Amino acid sequence: MKLNYTIDCRHCGSHTEYSATVYYRTLSAEEVERKMHIDTECAMRCPVCRYRLNTTEADFRSQVHITREA
């Protein structure tokens, strides 16, 4: 299964797309996003401007969007 995710940075307005291959039972993108714990102590940053994306879990979920590809 392939997960495609996009980062829409609120700070600089950049739109960055990534994809990753996941090797476990098939989950929908909604299930992955629901089960995913967002660490707010270790900074995750925008690849363009280095703005911190995960100050809160809600802040991260509003800027990072996941879609599933079979």
C-alpha cells in the first residue's frame, strides 16, 4: 500500500507532496490518520520554510493530508 501525503504550510503557503510505501494490512487513509499519534514534543517542520507543523495535534492534522493508493 502506498500513502501519499501533502503538506500545506500555513506559514509560507507552500504545497509539498510525498509518498511512502507501507507494508502492513490494508488500512484506509482515514483509519491511518485516526490511529496515528502525533508527537508534539519532537518538532516536525515544513521542508521549505522550516516552520514547526506540530505545535498541536490539531495544527498538524490541518496542514498534513494523507491519501491511500492501493
